[in-house]
Amino acid sequence: MRVHRIIPNLHVPDVGATADFYAGYLGLSHEDLGLGWVTRYVASAAEDGATAGAELQVVTRDGSAPQDAVASVLVDDVDAAYDEARARGYEIVHPLTTEAWGVRRFFVRAPDGNVLNVAAHRR
């Protein structure tokens, strides 16, 4: 398994109310994910390489998991990540699931108590 992107999840009461700050004030591009309970804001990498791009998601609640995650960790092989988490004895908070919106994912609790959404987009 290789991690290729980590996106922090900020918990908010209303994703729609975040646009003025994150898009208007910070100038991030808004990516509507079409789910209502989560949206993403993105800063593109600078052409001169001076900055690397950044992403964050604002989330009211997770759409299908029993607990919210502090970050989404996108990996190249989510099934292998799931098998390894189980082999290491980590608590699986949400089972390996292919969600209706095109993501295969599971939630795992890190030893420090943080819950991570480990995911891969369907190919």
C-alpha cells in the first residue's frame, strides 16, 4: 500500500456557510462533491514550484460511517491497507465498503485515538 494524498477533514455545522471564508477570503477553489454533507477546497500548486498545492474538506457528518474521521488518506490499494490494519490489530471503526459515490474505504482508529478514513477511488 502506498499513500498518495492526505486531506484533513474540518467538522462544521453547515458546509454551505463555509464558502465565503475558504473560497472568498482564502481564495481556494471550491469542488462540490455533490453529497451535501462534505465539500472540498483546493489551492493549486504554483507553476514555479514555490508552493505545492493543498486541499481540505469541510464535513458536517459522515454520510455512512458511525463516526467522523479527522482526515482522509487516499491509497493505491485500499484492500491491502484494510488487511494490514486488521493484521496489526487496529480497531476498524467502519468496515471496508464500496460507497455509492464511487469510493472504496474503511475507517481505522490510530493508536492515538484519531479516526482516519482510508480510501481509494474506483477505477
